[in-house]
Amino acid sequence: MTKTQKTAFGERLSRALKARELGQRDLAERIGTTPQYISAIATGSKSVSPERIDSIARALDLDTEGCGSLHYAAATDLGFRLDLPPDFETPECEGSSEGQDEGQE
């Protein structure tokens, strides 16, 4: 994977940002980090913690499904094989707001 190629997490993050007409700089400001860090986690040159994924989901007002989708993508990028039921929800995602359909990302 080249440094400019996005990971599964990066692709999902990009869709969520585009749906909200936001850029990486906007997200960085919302979660108190740098645009360079957002770029690094989107391309996989840095890994992203579960806590940071939660803060990203809150900043983007993702619903539980959208938050779980980011967690799933990050885990699979790291090589984890996840066989979770479709209705699986992580407790960390409960703080995200409801009502945003993942298809709207």
C-alpha cells in the first residue's frame, strides 16, 4: 500500500466527511489534532485508537452503526478477522447521536 492510498478506515472516513461537506482540517479542529494526523490515520501510516475513533464519530455526529463501521474498518485494516453479527454494537458507540443513516455518509 502506498502512503497516499487510503485504508478501509480512510475510505469510510472520507465518505463521512464528504457527506457532511467537511475536510480533514475541519475534523482535526473538531477533535483537537492536526490535519497531518488525520491524513496519517486515513492512509494507515499511523494507527487509530478506539477512543480516537469514538471522538471522530462524535465530531461527525455518526449514529451507532456509523461509529461501529469506523471501528470495524480500523480493526480489519490491522488484520483482525471479525465475524460479528450484523446487529453488533460496541458500548463505546453509545455516546454517538442517533438518526444519521450510514448510507447518508
